[in-house]
Amino acid sequence: MLLSIREFWNQAMAIREARWVIAAAGLLVSLLVGFYIFKLVRDMALGNTSFGPVDSSEFLTDFQKLRNEGKLNDEEYARLKQAIPTAHSGREDSSSPEESSSGTEANFSPPSESD
């Protein structure tokens, strides 16, 4: 089988147009690999080493576990929570009101109708 592949390769390389097609395909593959490596190095230089979108709630969950285990105190947890940008700023977790970024929570209730 290896001999038949070698014979096919030699016959294909004898054709001038086939050499051009193989050279163009090799150049295209080299450019794509180079672009991928360039993008990977650029992302690492910018600090984006994750592959895919990062969910900030995963970080908060991990920090909440550390706080529950006693490895983080409330002040450290509040600082970390403020430092992580969240896509869902209205998301509520099991933290207390004094740990929220504003420090106060407003409770809005609809006005009661008295007739």
C-alpha cells in the first residue's frame, strides 16, 4: 500500500498544475496555522487565556464556597465581588445586603389602593 501511495505521489508531482495546487494548499494551510498561533499569542499577551466566554457567576460561586469554608472573610469576599464584572448586575445571590456594591437595597412595592 505504501508503494502505491508513493507511486501516486510521484505521478501527481510530475504534473505541473498539480504541483501548483499542492503549493497553494500548503501556503493556505501555513497561513491558517500562522494566524491561529498569532491570535493565540496575542490573546495570551492581553491576558485572555480562557477558551470561550467566561461566566462571572462561576467566579462568584467559587468565592462563595471559599467564604463558606472560612478561607475568605466577608470583607475580602465583598472586594472580590466588586472587582468581578457581571453580565447580570441585578443577579441576587445568598450574600447579605451590606456586601452589595451600593451598601443599601431599595424595596419597591406598588402603591396600595384604598377606596
